[in-house]
Amino acid sequence: MKQIITQIHKLPTDTSQIRQLSYLGYEIREVDSLLSKKLITEALTKSISIKNNDAIANSYRLLGLWHSSFDYKDKAFECYKASLNAAKKNNHLYYIAGAYFNMGNVKYWNGEYEKCIDYFLKTQDIFDDPKIFEDKTLTNKILDKRKSDLYYNMSAVFNTIKNLPKADEYIDKALAIANNYKNKTIIAFYTQQKADNYFENGNTKKALKIRLKYLPELEKSKIPKTYIQGYYYNIALEYFELNKIDSSKVFAQKSLNTATEIKIKDGIANSLWQLGRIAMKEKQYLQADKYFNDCSNYYLQSNDPTEKRNYFDVMRQFFYETKKYKIAYEFFEKYSKLNDTILVSESTDQFSEREAKYQSEKKDTQITLQKATIKQKKIFNYALMGTLLGFLVIAFLGYRNYKAKQTIQLQHISKLEDEKQIDAAQNVIQGEEAERTRLARDLHDGLGGMLSGVKFQLNTMKGNVILSEENALTFTKSITQLDNAISEMRRVAHNMMPEALLKFGLNETLQNYCDSISENSGLNVAFQSFGLENRLDQTVEIVIYRIVQELLNNTLKHANASQSHIQLSRNNNTISLTVEDNGKGFNINLVKKEGIGLANIQHRVDYLKGKMDVQSDKKGTSTHIEFELA
């Protein structure tokens, strides 16, 4: 190493020497962190001395990456900001985009999702700008790699804020680019994010299977060990979720060993947290207490609200299991308070809205370009006709060709307009489902947890307070009413976003829903399904579930029916849904004009690009919906 550095120092102080110093420093950051920082800092100092803004921007970028590697997020952000300022002086678009991208990453790690959104969308804007190729060293392959990295990170953000359809959309974009270049390591790397999405969708077995399949490729690759440590940690979580405690312990220990070797604070803390959970599962409470004590300082000082909330939640569990109820309740209050302050839903809405706006503006630009093309071709054809006036046949053929092309262009514009409307509808529905999910989670985790805490306190007081017979009866009645309130709250949360739909799929959830209606109302609901052994896309399942929910609600409210029959089937890529009842029927034309419920259903059918047929008379109502899977 000394010999290589000596050779570089013998070179003249120019951009070539600076580039070699900075990249060598970055490459050895996990081997010798102090020497790594020294070389990058030297490169930065020399960049400033020769007043080369591109070299300054690149050196600050690498110094920021060094700070990021060792979890110095604030210092990393300062370096990226300095890199951005230097890049803007030469209007170096590629370096500007890189600075925005890295600044967005820091904001994501700090839980500042709104600012992360802004930086990522600025990055995407520049990547789509043809002027970025004014940097002659930039190739399509390099830019594609950077785009796929951006899509990978955008998928991670959407995963964090629980917009899982968008998370899948962006990781699929990243994987499509990686597959074009047949890079096994990059494919394995991106597939880890795909596994994250499976895990969040409740498909833990599939997530774990993917991770274990690609882990050997990643372990033998040259990717930073910080990523390998993260994969060990995720595998430990998934084994734990599947109740395979011994395997979870093996990977949690590997995660801790790797994090300790490369000295990353968050990796060490997360590994200790998981080992504490494992010890608690094994009833090894003294060992669990040691693990939790060793990671407590990190979590209490963390800027990441999700990390801190998870720590409070597991500490609440730990003290409850060790019968230290007062401390358990204190951690429960901290957990509840923090849970209420995490504005994930706002970030979800903002991200979806901004991303939709970006896509819409992109299509507007395409429409404008198409119209300009039509105008230019019109001028060209008039000139051609004027010049070749004597050649009427040729002029006629040219004009006919022009009209055909103009028709194609206008059709293209119409298609883009339709796509804009479809995108808008998709984002409205996804936004509705994200909000339902958030409200359901807040009801269940926040309000439900608080009510359970109050019930716990009342039960504790009951054994320690002497009450008269009348007051004891009232006290018991109050606890019973509180139980009823908790049950009602859980029922509402379940209706808004049933957990079973995410975990077990549409078929089982609809069966349970129909059984529940039959048990709790005067309507006997029979449900049949065919060809649904494999799960559909999560968004499609949610939309179908909402349609059935709306139709049954209409039957319960208005039809005076005693029986309803629901049939859902799949034949290849065709999905058919039929809902019938023996109620009093309704005037279809009147309801189409005034009924909100039917309009909501039609809106969702349009989202699926399907067709709906409603027949109603005095013998009952039949609704048939059919659409093709994309």
C-alpha cells in the first residue's frame, strides 16, 4: 500500500493524481479507515489548491461517502452539500444529480422522508435530461447503473412508508436494467430489496428463500461489508418471524461480528437488539437484559423515529415478561407517544402526489413535443407541395403520407392523455388504500394500545382498592364497557384494512368476511371461488375486496334481502366477479345519476380496466364485473 501511495505522490499535482488519491482512499475505507480518510482529504485539499470545481465536487462526494460508511450522517450531508455547490459552478449535471441522490439518502436514514422525496425527484429529473451527456466521459451504461440505483432507493422509501405497490414498481425497474446487462452481483443486490417488499407483504418464506439463494453471490462479491451485514440482519429477522430461533441466532451473531469488524454503530445496535429478542424468546432474561443495555444508548440518541419506536416496543415487552409492570407501562407510553408523532402517512401522500405529478409533467412534455412535431411536419409539407407543384402525383402521395403520420401522432397524444387519466386514477386509489392502512394501524396500534393500557391499569387497581358492593359492580361494568370499546375499535380497524388480506390473500379474507356478515346480520351470504389457488397482485386484491365490501353494504342498507350469492373466478388471465341478492331491487337509471356507492364501484372497475353490468328488478339485483389481469 505504501509503495502505491508513494508512486501516486510522485505524479504532478493535477486531476489525474487527485482522482487516484481519492479513489484509492475510498477503496480501502473498510481495511484502514484512518488512512482512507487521510487520502480523500488530501485529494480534496489539492483539488481546492488547483481550483478545479469538478475535482472538488468529486472529492467532497467521496468524503461524504466515507462519513456515511461510518454512520456520521450530519458530516456526510455537509460534504454532499459542498459537492453540490462545486458542481453547480460548472453546471456539471452528472455531479449535481449525484449530490442530490446522496443527500436524499441521508434524509432517508434520518427519517426525513419529505426532504428525501425532493432530492430523489430532482435526481430523476436530471437523469432524464439529454444535456447530462455533455459530460463526454458519461456513457449510457454508467447512466443506466445510476438510474437503477435510484430506482432501488426509491423502492426502499416506498417500502418504508408502506406503499408496497410503488415499492415493487420501482425495484422491478431497477431489476430490468440490471438484467439487460446480465450483472449477477447487481441482480443479487437489487433482489434483496425485492425480498424486503415480500417481507412487508407478509410473505416471509419467499423473502427468506430469495435472500438465501443470492447470499453466496453477494458474499463472494466486492460489495461493501455494510450491505453484507444488513443481509445477515434481515435473514435473522425472517428466521425469527418463522420461529426458527436457532437459525435466527446464527445470522444475528454473524451480523454483529461483521458490524463490529467494520465499526458501524447502527449495525452493532440492530444486531444486539435482535439477539436480545432471541434471548427473550428463549426465556434467557439476564442475557436479554445485557444485550438491550448494550444497545440502549444508540437507540435513545437515534434520529430515526422508526428505530426508536421499535426499541421502545421491545423494551415494553421485556419488562412486561419480567413482571416489572410499572417500567413496562412507562415504555408503552413512550412507544405510543412516538407512534403518534411519526408522520408516515403525510410522507406517503406527499411522495405519491409528487411522484404522480412528476410522471404527469413528463407526459405533458411528451404531448407538447408531439404537437410541435406535427406543426413542423405541417410546415414542411406545405413547403414541399409549393416546391413540387408541377408533380401532382408526388405531392398527393406526400400529402397522404403526411395525413397518415399526423393521425398516428394524434393517436399517440390521445394515448398519452388516457395514460395520464389512468395514472391519476391509480394514484387516487393507492392514496385511499394507504390512508385506510394508516388509519387502521393508528387505531389498532395507537388507540388500541392505549385502551389496553387503561384496562391493564384498571385491572391492577381492582385488586388493590377496597370498594363497596355497589361501586365494585359499577367498576366491573366499566371494565366490560371498555372491553366492548376495544372490540368495536378492532372491528373498525379490521374493516378498514383487514390484516388477513395482506397475509393470507383475497380468497380466505372474502370467505371470512362473508361468514362474518352471515353471523352478524339477517343476510345469509354464500361465497364461491374458482381458480384462485395463486395470489393476485396485492393492489388488485384490495380493489376486488373493496368492490365486494361496497356491494354487500348496499345490499344490507337498501335491498331488504335475505340471501346473497358471491362468485369469484379466474380463467387464465380473466377475472369474473358476480354478486346477486333476492332483495327488492332498484331503479338503475336513477341510481346511476344520484348514487355515490355505484359510482365508487364503477371508479374501481375503471381502475382495473374492466366492464360492469348491473341488472335489477323486483326479484333482486345481479352485478357482474369482468377484467383482464395485466
